[in-house]
Amino acid sequence: MKLLVRNLSRSTSEEEIRNLFSAHGDVDSCDLVLDQTTGKSKGFAFVEMPNDDQAQKAISNLHEAMVDKSRIRVKISQ
């Protein structure tokens, strides 16, 4: 299941996001979206989790969680 993670702090790294979601299950990929010009985070990422139950658990536990002083939003990517 592909998840969209929004409202990330600009200082949150791809590794931190992967670790956050790995606590709830297996993570196939984690892609932090970067600005092509500056190379800095745009504040959102995509996380791919192969197990739907684990992905739902991650959504339940991480949606509106505080990460690096930002309240993140997690949902299924459309």
C-alpha cells in the first residue's frame, strides 16, 4: 500500500521517515520529495508498505503525530 505523508518538517530526513514507519511494519520504499532547484524537502513523502494491515496500523498510529515539531498527516496515496 502506498501512503502519502504530508506536513513534514523541512528538516525531517528520508531515513527518519523510514525508521518511523518501520516501527509499524515492513517498508519497501520511502521517497522524500525534494525541490529540484534547492535540493531541500518539499514537506511530503511517499512510503510503500507491502502489508496492508501494517500500513493501516501505521496510518492509525502516525496520522496527526508530532514529528520534528510538525503534526504530520498520513493517508493512502491516490
